[in-house]
Amino acid sequence: MEMMLEALVLPGFIILALLFHVVFSLSLAKRVRAGAMTRGRAIGLYALVNLSPAVLVLAFFLLLVGLEELLRVAIISDGLGRGMPAVGAMLLVVWALSCALHAVHVLRLGARE
């Protein structure tokens, strides 16, 4: 059962984070197109809000490691413990790339008007 949970947790974090990036980017682009938000504000808001999945993953990992040290009980397995920092790093890379793509997308919206 534990192996099944590990196999679902790490890809689940990545899939949810990617979905969050796409939906939020399209929502902001729609607001820029409607004139309800400036391009600069949309880019800045996207960068700030979409950093949250990576921060949450790393904070959750550090919380679990801290609880393990305090309670002297194994809460996370070795595989999950080794995988979480890698997932956090991947989410930071996804964040950086999606910020660049969102900025290009929003700036191109302004050029079409």
C-alpha cells in the first residue's frame, strides 16, 4: 500500500501544478484581453501566485522531516524522502518556464490590439 501511495503522490503533485499553471495563465490572459488588468500586473501576479505549488511541496516536505526528528518515528519512507526535493526542484523549473511562456503570451496579446 505504501508503494502505491508513493507512486501516486509525486506525479500527482506535478500534474496538479501544471494544471494550475495553465488554468491561471488562461484566466489572466482573458482579463488582459478584456481590459480589466494591465499586462505588467498580469505577469507579476502570475509569477507570485504560481510559485505557491513549489513552496507548498517544499514546506510540506520540511514539515514531515521536522516531525520525524521531533517524534523519532519514521513518517515518510526513504524513497519519498529522496523524491520530494527533486519534485520541488522540478516545480521550480516548471515555474520559471511557465512564467516566461506566460509573459510572452500576454505581451503578444497586447501586440494584436
